[in-house]
Amino acid sequence: MKSTFLSYGGGVQTFCLLLLAEEGKISRLDELVFADTGAEHPETYEHLEKVVKPICKKMKIKFVTVRMKKIVSDISRLNPEETLEYKKMFENTKKLSRNKRTIKRREEEQKMKIPRVMVTSLRDTIVKRRIVPSVNPSSRWCTSISKLVPIQQYIVSSKKNGEYVEQPIALIGLSADEMDRIYKPHHSEYVVKYPLIGLKMTRQDCIVYIRQRGYSVPPKSGCYFCPFQSKTQWVKLMRKHQDLFDDAIKLEEADLNFPTYGLRPAGGTLREIRGRWKDQSWFAVNGKDEGEEMACEQAGYCGL
Ligand code: SF4
């Protein structure tokens, strides 16, 4: 029966954990679970296919991809007049308690004949709900619905099928320089462990170890439209993946509260700042060492 899984984020730290497990330096893994938001950078998906999956195969551990599945109200097709009406209703119900708010909004949505649809990716959710992820850490709904919940659901159903022990262990890739991000899950589906902290390995140590093992440092993980990414990351996206940057603009501009609210809350809208960034020379990131640049920044945006 399985007992331990690696909660795989796609970036430096979790890749380091996989390599440590391969060398027998941390607990044996039964499988690797990757919660796919559907919005990782193409380089991350490529790294998963070309590097991570072959390592899992060699280690004889299963690579499991989990995805969200959620029913949401589809307000993507409201005309401007209906949008105003919806926004008013949304505002008016904000002060209700969580339960009452949900019930009231559902009732009002039914009156407005707003359809309920199934979404299977974070982008889909953003499009249908017309809400981009928030930089407010206390409302990290994007992480919750696209990562935490799908992993929990997978573990719950695997336990029901008798595939996992009653109290599985999830290995999480927080490093020793990220102690402030340690969290206690609000559920009891599995317990979490932080092997990199036990080994006193920082993110930079992980980069060194990955290179010593002969691998290149994986690209930074996270959704291409993540509001937590640095200016440098946005600029890199703009330069390397114009289509994804344009899509982030589209998502931002469709937000119910745009332009009051957006993906760069302190820096103007993406469309505005695209012009400014294009003119600046400091962000000449091409040619800069990928690993060194990432070493300066915080790890995965999700805060997992
Ligand atoms: S915090 Fe950022 S990377 Fe994580 S799910 Fe939300 S948008 Fe994606």
C-alpha cells in the first residue's frame, strides 16, 4: 500500500526532492502528484515530459496528474447592462456571512438565468467567473481550487480504493530559506513533511545540487498570468511568449472589476505597462543565467 507522495510543483525545489529521493537521501516515494492548473509555462510542461517523467519511470514510481473539476456560474456572456446588474448584486451581498452570501448569489444568478458550467482548468474558471487571481494571500482561491483541492480529492479517493494508508505523507518542496511559508493543512487527508528544511537546504543549495547531478535547472513554475510574479518574469513572458502575455491582458481586461482591479495591482494595467517595459533596457534578460536569476527570487508563487 502507498504511503508517501511528492506534491510536485514543477520548479526547482520539488525537482530537487525528486533527485534526492532517487539517490535515497530522503524517504522512498510511492508516487509523484502534479496538480496541473493548465496554465504552466510551456517550458515547465516540456521539463515534465522530457526530464521528470523519465526519472519517475526509472525510479518505478507513478507520475499522477490531477486537475480541478468544478461547477461555476458562467457570467462570461453577460452584456454590459447585465454586467452592471451583476456587479451591483455582487456588491450588495458582500457583507453577508459566507453561507448566506453563497445562497443569495445563487438565487440572484438563477433569476438572471446565468448558466452553471463545469470548468476543468484555472483559466476556464477565470474566463467564466470573470475574476483574475488575487495578490491577497488570504484569498488565494486559485491555489485552493486548482491545486490543493484536486490533490485532496485524489488522496481521498485513493484511500477509499485501498491504495493509500490511512495517514499518507505528502513531501512538500519548501526550502530552508522559506520557513515563513510553512503551513498546516486545514484537513486531515494527509500529513505534510518538508525534507529540504530538515536537510537545511536553501533554494540556492537545490540549484547547486541539481547541477551537480548533471541536470539543468528547471524553469520557474507557476501560471503565466500569476499576479505574484516579478516584473522580470512578466517581461520574460512578454518576450518569450507573446501569445500568453496577450492572453493575460485579455483575462485581466475581462475581470468584472477591471480596471480598478487587475493582475498588476500596483503597476497599472498590463496593456499600459507593456509599452513602458518594451522601452526599458534594464530588463535585457536574454542571455542572463536562468539559475542565477531564479535564485534571487522567491520560489513557486502558490505559497504551497
Ligand atoms: S498563486 Fe499564481 S501560480 Fe499559484 S495557482 Fe494562483 S495564479 Fe497560479
